[in-house]
Amino acid sequence: MDTENSSLNPRHGERIEEGLFAEINGVSQWITLRGSDRRNPVLLILASLSRMAPFFAPWEQEFTLVQWDQPGIGATQAKNGDTGTGPLTLERIANDAIAVAEFVRNRLCVEKIAVLGMSGGSLIGLKIIKQRPELFSAYVGSGQGVNWLRQEQMGYSIVLEQVRAAGNRSAIEELEAIGAPPYLNAADDMLKSKYCGALTAAEQAYIAGLDPQIMAAVRNPSPGSTWIAPGLPTGDPRVTALAAYEKLRGEIFAFDARRLGLTFEVPVFFFQGEQDLYTVTSEVLAYAAEISAPQKLFAAIPGGGHSAFFLRKAFLDLLTTHVRPVAASIA
């Protein structure tokens, strides 16, 4: 379906393509494992629903991808409902993520796995590599939360300045009406995100240039798709994601990565969209300079914003060049 990266050297190992519910800390949770060669290093993606599997298909040439529908979203929410998943906190999700990592290690018979934390998943990613570094070969943050409130406030100021310079009267009125964060409700968060989290021109162009079958498979997967839990309604992922966010937003706004400590035992990489105005990139660059890790790297993705992973070839090039050798050597 997707010929991108077809020039990669073919590998002839055994493919893995599984979707299953696993008992994670007493709750049945949906996990997918997909890759072209079981010998490839394993990459757990945090904050990406398993239904995104068709989009990430090119990455399966270099990594065995693990996607997990965490409590409150996706197939895990559809199976368990609000009462079956239990309370949502960052600590609970981090504990579940650790359990997922242990499950995957046992399932695939590997010693360590790499982690990619995107946006809210980057908070969980930092927490778990700090708590259980022996489980992980590398950490990659994108849309990295450092001091979430400060980044929100910086993004608001930058965007407001931009729309004023452009004379965008409707945007000026909307942003001035809500003022700078923090806000009392998620509705104002979403209005600000409409501007600070908007796809960049490069991200929009990349998605527009995709084979239409790819996004069609994401939005409306065909029956029997191995990355979709059978027999469960897919629903609108935005609705459940917003409901989960509302339960976590107080903790998210209070998050400060520096409180975790600045020394890590795991190689740390930040692949940040240069135009990210949601988790403002200058703050990630400053944080990257402060931390200590066995290996660390900050790389800006030209044209990328908060959703820099949508520039999936540029992102994969960074993963392949910098993360794969590390993950493969200690997996």
C-alpha cells in the first residue's frame, strides 16, 4: 500500500503482525506489534492510537512497532468503559506503560525496548525511563513537555504576536478573549490549541501528498484489519481523547520535567518540530542542554510543528540514523 522507503535494503527475517488484549495491571488493554523483521529493535510509541498503524507502516522496515491504546482511549476504552479502566492519573498511566514494556519484552524475547513519547506521551516517557531505566534502550521525545504551563504561555504569546502581525482579526479576537493560560476549562485549551497546535504548511502538504488509501485505512479500517480490536465500536477517537485529557489536564499543566531530576541512565533524543508552538521548541532545546545521559541529541525537524511525526520520512531518517544503532546494540 505504501512504497515510501522502498529503497531500504530488504531483510528476510520473520514478520510480526499481532493485535491482542493483554492483562495490564488487572485491566485488559489493546496492544499491537508490527514489523517486517523480528530481529529489528523494538519501539514503543506512546500517545498514538493503534488505529494509526497504516500511517506508520514505513517505520516497520526498521523497527518492530508497539502501539498501545492506554486506559481511557481507543480499544481499551471501548472494551472496558469508564468504570472498567479505573481512575486516570499520570502515575497510573506510567505504571501501566511500564507493565506494557515488560509484557512486550517477554512477548518478543528482548532485553530492552526503545520508547517514543509524543506530546502528552512525552511526559509518560520521561517518567518511565526515570523509574525503570533497565527496561529501555533509548528514549525519544517529540512535542516534548518540559514545563507544560510555561510552554503553553510562551506559545500563546508567540501565536498572538503572529496573528496580530498578519492582521487576522478573528484569531486576534478569539485569543484575546481567552487570554493567556492557564484556563479554567478544556474548551479554552482547545481554542488555544487550534492555533498553537495547528499543522504547519509542511505537515499539511505531506499529508495531502499521501496515498489516499493510507488515511482511509486509518479512518475506516476494513474488517479483519489486524491492528483493530475485533467486535468493538471504533467511535470518534477525538471524543474519548478529550474526555481522558479533561481528567488529566490538572496534572499535565503542573508537569515540570526538571522535578524528575536531570540525570538519566538511558540515551535520550529529542526530535522536535522547529515550529512547535504548543510545546515550544526553545524550551526543549534548553532542557536538552541541562540533562545528563549516556548519549543525548537534540534535532530540529525543518517545517515541523507539534505534530512533526507527520513528516514521517524525515522523522524515520532521524530514528534510523541515531536511535536504531543504539537500540539494536543493547536490545
